[in-house]
Amino acid sequence: MKTLIKYYDKDVLKNISAPLTLKPEKMIFFYDNGIQDMTWFRSLKQCFKHTMPNIVMEHISLDILDMVEIYTKTKKVLEENKDCAMEFTGGSELMLIAGFKAGAKYGVPLYYTDLVKGVILDLAENEPVANVAKITLQHFMDARGACLMGHSRKVPLEERYDDILDMCDVLFSSLNSWKTTSNFIQTVTARYSSQEMHIKSKLQATQKNGRKVMPDKKIMYAFQKYGFIQDLKMTQEHISFWFSSTMDKQYVIDYGIWLELFVYIHAKRTDAFDDVWLGALIDWNAYDVSRMAGNEIDVVLSDQSMPVFISCKLRSADTSAVNELMIEKKRIGGWFSKGILVAFGRDKQEKTATYLRAKEFGIEILDAKDIMSPNFAQILTKTVKEHDLNGLKWKKV
């Protein structure tokens, strides 16, 4: 098969799964003539060129409500191109009917991709012909016309994983004390330049709102024990310490980063996922003149060629967090993507209104009980792997 013919779909995964698996020399997309922005096809070629650098791409417009035109144009392409195959994952109903009629007339291989099971089927035999190739997060970014601008968080070194998880145990078991300590550290470090590593202050600091805050001794000594700060000195009136590195400084200052690091490290250690990104900054339009991050996603995974978007909140979940995550996952991965909200509340245990809304939208929630479980890695993996996309088909999402 040299030429693969497809009908363009707004869902990214439907456009890229078969080509990346079958690797044709030439791709021909038929598309709705209502599409005016041709960067969609430029984005697809960018996605394909990593594994098929010499691929030839054509795109042909048609009226998706005119079955005669669809059939005629498809038949013409089949006549002009030898060694063709057609793949029917995507496109409108009339495209599929007319395309199948044309393909059957010329006796070319007719394929369909079961994206949930990850196989390409021969429709004539209803037998699998190939397993869907590994699709990376970069493939999704390219095909979507987006780009990864960078990461808002510095990815920890693997040798620091245990220190970070041990520190998470301390912070998660006393969140109120961590909140006060975080407010203190942020208030004090704001008085110094961003390059300053040595901090000296009175033990009580005043925030802009006039509130007095003090650090928790247990937390500060834990930061020193696990190597995030050094030379800690605390008296009844003063405190001084050194940040161990610029990365450690970022971690110690940031209240919410610890849950993101916690999820990221457990996801990496499972070896169950193809890609794991931390703090991904995404520019949704890679082809305009401006470079601007439209979204920051706390943790992004790739599970069996499907993107998984994880939002981390070191507090209870709320409706706005659910809505934001739903938009993010649908914007990149479309229907064939997964969303998980990891929040430090009791929403899952108590089946709150937020939890029920999340379930209605196909968003999974992991709460404080899951986070504090010694089996969090297994819980996360099970939640991702058993997320039922088929079961959402007839829900009002």
C-alpha cells in the first residue's frame, strides 16, 4: 500500500493513528469545504514527518452533504493512484457511506481503527491487520497545531525522588502548618533578589494583608533533613538558612508544587506510561506570530497512545477545576483522551456534587484518601487503565 485515503475529522487521534501505523508514502485527506484554515494540514504533515520524512500529502475539499460529489471525487482519486487503501475512522456519515461504496467498487483494502482497543481492522474480514503504533505526546502537539513551549516546573533528578516523596509525607500530614510555613517563606524571600540563596529573618513575618505568620519547626527541619535547605538556625526570635540549589528554592517556595511532584514521580516510577510531562506550557497556535502559553497542565501522560491530563490541587476539588480540565483534555486529545483531577479533599469518599459532576463529564477524581495511601502508584495506574471511554458514549458530556 503506497497511498492511504482518509476523511478528515476534528478529532486528532482519528487523523493520525492509521497513517502513523501503516506508514504510507502518500496521504490523501478529503475534508469539509467549510474548513478555511489550511494550517490543520500543515500540522498533520509536521506530525507525520518524524517517522515519515518523505511523505507526500494532498487534501481535497468537498461538500460533506453532497454524496454524489463525495463518491465522484473519491472514485477519481482511486483511479489516479495505484496501490491504494482507505481508512474510515473519521469524517461525516455521508463521507463514510460514499467512500465505502467507492472503495468496494475498486476492491481496495478497507480499514477501520478501533482506537480504544488499539488495533486496525480489515473491514472485509473483520480481522486485525496491525496494532496501532505508539503515539507520543509530541505527535498530539504537532497534529493539533500546538507546541510545547517549555515547563513551568523543573523536573527533579531521579536521585531526588525519595527525598521529595519523604518531604511530601511531612507536608501532606500537616497541610495547615505547611500553608502557614509557605506563606512565611514566600513573604520573607520576596524581600531578597531572585538569585539570593541565603535567607535571614525574624521568626515572625507580616504579610501584605497585615497577617502575622511563623514557620513550623518540624517542617523547616524536615526541609533540612531531606536536603532542600542547609545550615538552618532557629531561635525564639530569628531564623536563617540557605537554599541547597535554585531548584530546591523553587520547590520550597511553592505551596502547591508538592502534589504535582508527587503525582509526576509516582507516574514515572510505574513505568506504565509512554511519556510523562511535568508543568507543560502549551501554545495552542504554533503558526501565529506570537509565542504565548495558553495553558499550563500540571502532569500529562501518554497511555497506549492516548493523552491523559492530570490537574493537581492541594485543596478540595471544585467545579471550576473540573471544567478547566475537561476543556484542556478535549482541546488536545478530543474524545480519545482522559482527565484526572487529583485534589486534597474528600470528594471521592463523600460523593460530593463536584465529584458527581466530574463523573458526568468523564473526569476521574482521586482525593486525600488516595493520595495518602501507600499504594497511590497502583491507584493512579488502575484509574488511568480502567477509565471507560466506551461507557461515556451515551452520556451527556
